Amino acid sequence: MGGEILLISILCFSMVLIGLSIGFLLLKVQG
């Protein structure tokens, strides 16, 4: 069970990182 929780947390963290990087790129392109 611990492995599943770790996997889910890593997935959520990577999704947040991808969202932040995409938002940053969009801001740089528009600015």
C-alpha cells in the first residue's frame, strides 16, 4: 500500500510541475 501512495504523490507532484512550467512558458510567450 505504501508504494501506491508514493506513486500517487509522485504523479500529483509531476502534474503540478508540468502545469507550472506550461503556465510559465505561456506567460513568457504572451509577455
